[in-house]
Amino acid sequence: MGEHVVMRTKTQRLISLLLVLVMCLSISCSVFAATPETVGKYSTYLCLGDSVASGFGQPQYNAYGDLVHMWDRIEGSYPDVLAKYVHADTMYPYAVPGLSSQTLRYLFDDTYDGGHLLNTSQIDNLTAGAFNKEILNEWRPKFRKAAAEADLITVDIGLNDTWEGAIGLVYEIAEYGTPLGGDPRATLQEELAKYGTWTTVMRNVEAFLTAWALNPDKIAYWIICWIQFLMTYFTEFSANFPATVDALFQLNPDAIIATTTSFNSFKSFKLIPGERGAYLLTLPTTTGDPIQIGGFTIPKEIHISSTLLGNIPQSSYDFCYDAVREAMEVKYRGKFFVANVGETPLIGDHLTVPLFENQSMDNSGYNPHPTTAGHKYIADQILAVLPESPVPYDPSVTPTPDQGYPAVHDNCPSVKYTDLDTTMWYHEPVDYVLNRGIMTGYTETTWQPNANITRAQVATLLYAMEGKPAVETSAGFTDVAADAWYVNPVNWAAATGVVAGMGDGTFAPNANVTREQLVTMLRSYAEYKGKDVTATGDVTTFADAASISAWATEPVSWAVGAGLINGRNGNLIAPQGTATRAEAATMLWKFGTNVLKLA
């Protein structure tokens, strides 16, 4: 144990020394852009990553209204574009906002306990409570199955390793720059609730810069703290990333794995408008591989900033993030590839953000995620490093398993329905309810995903989830005929208290179900099953929270807390909005996974 500590300390000192040397340099070098190569067919594609890979900020993502939205292929995201480039028949969009190298390693490495992030409350701050160690344990089989099947895997991870701590460090320094007069600064959560994203960012930027100006005696100390902080997280990344790649190749030795370099805006940091943000130094080598000294990798390219504040984080990224990735490229030569996605400036000479800015979901301010053009740029960069597939793509030939990749839509129940798009967000939820016999199509070839769902249909779905038990009593609803197709589900739902009548002796079987009614029924079913329904979510953050019916406040709060429902575009919970069949399938999928804990 002591030897490991000494070795880690020596490594950190070596990195720190290199950083100091880099900060003293100012070198101008040329950058040569790669030309994308013709790529073959990769039938099954697995995308692993964080919010960038999830498509966060893209129009389709924002339309869901979920801060943390998972498992959907988001149109225009770089995984979506790349899947089209490589002619993938099956894509696993397993990028999760908030995922870090610690959490990703935990999904694939049984010997790893998850590090400090998974074993403290920090993970809740980083993921908005969307997942924790228990949920990751449930995800493990799903992720590993996809990795074992994939022909191509992309791994986009690392920024969240430092993001949470970086916010805390900036906020702590900003405390020393709180301006006199005006509104005093509150906690970050309180600031966001009061001012919104953009104003909160500007208030903290002002206080942060003021702190450096008013406290020259603390600058050296803050720089040391900054470097020590970065070294702690980068050292963890240098262990987690290689372990994850090793685990992926153990699951699937034949896979092609591509990773992206870390995008870091600090290389564009400048004090004088028009000043060059950073110079790129390319280190010459005889083999084209990064230089390795005693197990330590020096990256092939180093950014030299004209400012000290730019050099500290940018050089850290170069030596600690990208060097680790490049070392894996040497270890798994011909199987592992690094795509450089970091040479487009976040803030250019004219303060433009061409590829890396989207509005936040509430349109309140800056959201540093790729635009649609930015996602295409990333997909192009990954495509450029991929080798041709051993199976050349020929659209006139129907692939079969003995040709080296699985047949199209193998074991996919949705494919038989002509009105279901297997690239849409509802694909996996619909497969879930079809495979379990919870929902069926309207006809042999149509499913009607956009049709509204009725009260009788919801009773039928829950009755199917219960296994269609025998029903011996009648609720006596005057509008439910004895020979109606839904008579048993309605009578079962009424007898168990899962779905109540209208209070006037009727059930209103053909009435459309609203979102608040649907979550109320799901909560009643969870109580009937003896499941924990104590989860709560803060519904007051939604713009239309006042429109939630008094009787539905508790069920809606539970549904938000349990991850069944989040919101729609415009920060709306839409309690009175009607639910479609596709939306109902998605809620049942989340309900079965998060509440009933079904496999």
C-alpha cells in the first residue's frame, strides 16, 4: 500500500514538473487536418460516454424535457451520425449524462469498488440523482452484453472526472470576490433557482475574476490548489481509463474501440482580444508513437498557452488525459484508436462559439455542449481514424451471421410493425412491453405509437403486468358491459384499488388518460405490490407546477423522484396532457426497471 502511495506521489511530482516547464514555453507549430478514410460496415455499434455522447442539448434531447435522458438514439448527435457512417444495423446508445471514468469502470470491472465518487454523495450532485451504485449494479449485465456483441465501441469519457470538483473550486475562490452591495451570493443551487443558468454563470464569473484582482497575496496559493486538485482527479483517470479498456477487450477481443480526446476550452483562454489562445507543439518521434519513459507517457502534441491560467488546465489535459489514451493506442495497436476532437476553439477571436454551444433546456443560458455542427465534426474525426471493416459494405447484400456480423434486427419484436421506427426514442420501451406481453399491436403490422391511451387500456396493461389473474367479482360499473374486452382488467383494477372509478358509478373506459392520472395509477399499483413509494421529486421547479391537481401532487412528486417522468420541453410537467401509447410504454419500461426491479 505504501509503495503505491509513494509511486503515485512521484508520478504527480513528475507531472507537476513537466507542467511548470511547459508553462515557460511559447512555441508556434503547424496543425495538419486528417482526411476521413473510406470505412467499411460495422453492424453493431456501442456508444459509451457522458452528456456529450448522449446528445445533450440537441433538439430531440431537449424535447423530452429530461435533464438526464438515457437509452435513446438522439438525431443529429455524433453517435447517430457515426452509426450512419458505418452502416450500423444495431446501435446501443449507452451514453449517460454525468458518467465519469469511475462509474464507467465500475460497470465493466468487478474488481473495482467505484472510487470515492460512487461511495460519497458527490454522485448525486453530478447526476441529478438519476443513478447511483445500486442502479449501476442493475445496468452491468446490459452494458456488458452490448460490449460483447459490438463490432465498434466508442468511449467518450473524462470531463466529469473534474467537472464537479472544478465547479466547487471556482465557487470557493469566487467567495473572495463577492462585490460589495447588491444581492449577496448564495449557494449554487439557490443561485440557479433565483437567477437561472446564464445570470448565475455571469455572477460567479464576475466574483471569480474579482477575487483574483483583489487578492494578489492568494494567487500563488490558489494556483497550487488548482494543480493539486487537477492532479488528484487526473491520477484517478490514468488508472480508470486503461482498466475500462482492458475490461472491454476481455469481453470482446475482436472489437474496434475508438476514443476521443478531451475538449478543453482553456486552450483558447486569452487576456487580450485577438491574441492567440494557444500554440500546438508536436513532439517528433521516429515511430509516430508517444514517448514513454518509465511507464509515463508524454503526449504527441502539447498546447502552449500565452497565459498562465490557460496553461495549468490545458497542459494537465494533455499530459494526463490524452497521454493515457495514446498509451492504450500503443498497447492495442490496430484495435484501439484516438480521434482528436479538441482543435476547434470554444471561444474564437471574435467570441463566436461555432461548434460547442447550445441553449439549456429552459433557454435561460449557456450550455457548453456540441451543436449539431459540432456533433458532425466529432463524428467526422472518429471516422477518420477507423480502419476499414473486414466485411466491406455492400447495400445490395443482406448480411447474415456467417458473414461476420448479425442479421438486421435480430430478436427485435418492433420490426414487424410498419409504423414503428427502430431508430426512435421509444424503440427499447416498446420492445420491453412487447417481449413481456404487456402491450400488443393494433393489427399484425401496425402498433400506433402516437395514439392516445385510454383508462381501459391502462387497466389492461397493469392487469397484464400482474399476470392476468382470475377475476371473480364485478365492480358494477354502469358503463362496463359484461362482454367488453376490458371487463376483467377493469374489475381487477377496481377490486385491488389500482384504478378507481369516476365516483358516479361509472369507469369511463374510453376516456383518454392524462399524465397525472397515469402516474397515479402506477403509484397505486406499486403500493398494491408492496413496493417502496417514498421517493419524492421537487415538482415546484416546473413552470406549470400550479396546474397539477391537488389529489395528484403526491403521485406526480413520486413519479419524478422514481425517474418515471421528468418534464417536457419548456420546463413543463404537463400534468393535464394526454399520454400516447409510446409514452405509456416508456413509463411502464421505467416502472418495471426502477420500481418493480424486473430484469
